[in-house]
Amino acid sequence: MSILKIEKLYKKFPKTVALKNISMYLTPGRCYGVLGPNGSGKSTLFRLIAGLERPSKGKIEIFGEKPGYETKRKLAYLGEGDTVYPWMKTHDVIRFYGSLYPFWNHGLAQNLVEFLEIPRNKRFSELSKGFRARVKLLILFSSGAELLLLDDPLSGIDPASREKIVKTLYNFWNPTHQTLLVSTHIISEIETIFDYVYFLSKGEIVLKGEADDLRKRYKKSMDEIAREVL
């Protein structure tokens, strides 16, 4: 059974083609990486999967359906922008998002507050970018969604928050009912979690495969492979 199926996907904007002939097939319980530099099309791809953009050509199916209301109930998306109201404190975030996601895990949310060391009495607007990223990660994992989309979760944040986010991925991802799709250009800190990777350059997939097979073939780390092929 496929969690996500993409066939010959294109996305065109007035002055550029952001994605060209993208095909992907995700099965349950695995972690997939989309690796590439800034401007390679990663964010556009994730916004299309999340249903925030429409493709110019090609097909996207999530759990066998086109992106829409039903698929949004089954996925959670962590993007670059902030979706939390500035006045919200931690308990407000948990209460608000707990009412939006039908499978919200309240116990996990409380555990993540502790693990991520999120201040309970500060408004979201008072938090640093790194701690805002931690709050968004709490929402993502507590959502109970089966497909989790993390678009460049390590970009532009402090080393301590990057370390916390990576540890959260390793410690709180449950492959028995969750599939991860993670994009990043900071590969070395996270590469060992990937089961399968897609290397994206200028809107095209230039290399793909099982992570362990690629390491054996190239006799290099994912980070070193990226430097060679991108």
C-alpha cells in the first residue's frame, strides 16, 4: 500500500519551472529524505503534497486520494512559516491544535513539552526561532497524523535547537503508524535516519535509492554523495 504516490509532477510559475517530472512512491513506516540545496524545489514539492499549491501537470495521491480535506486529516506539515498565533502560550497551543486534529495525542504533547524544554509561560511571539521550531515540532508529532512532512526543519536555527529536533525525530517517531518525509540541505546531522533518499537539483530528481545501498555504491556518506551529485 502506498502512503504517497507522485507521477510526472510539474510545477510552473510565471518565470520559472520549479519542479520537472517528479515521481515518488512512499510506503508505510519508513523515513524518506529529499536532499538538495536551497532553491532546488524542496519547499514547492512539500507545499504541493500538503495541498497548499496545485500542480501544473502530473498526479499526487495520498492514501489513494487527491490532496484535499480528507488527506489533510491524515497528514501534518511543518513548513517555514509560523502557523501559531503570537499570543498563544504552550497550553493554548495544545488546546487549540488538539481540537483540530482528530487523532491528537495529549500524552505525547505533554512529554514533548518536557523533552523539548519548551517554556510554558511565554507567548509564541516571545520565543526565539529555535524554540518556535520546537513548538511546531510538538504540533507535528502530537497530531497523530500518519504522514509527517518536515520541510527543512533544521534551517536557520541555533545548534541546540537543531540537536533537540534531531533527537526528537529519532526518539519519538513511531514507524508502526507514521511515515516521515523530511527535506534538508543540512544532511550530516540527520542522514542516518533516512531509509530512502531523493536528491533534488534545480527541480529535478538527479539520484534516488535506498540510503544504505547508495552508501555502499559510492563508499561515502549521504553528505559526501550530495556534494558530488548536486
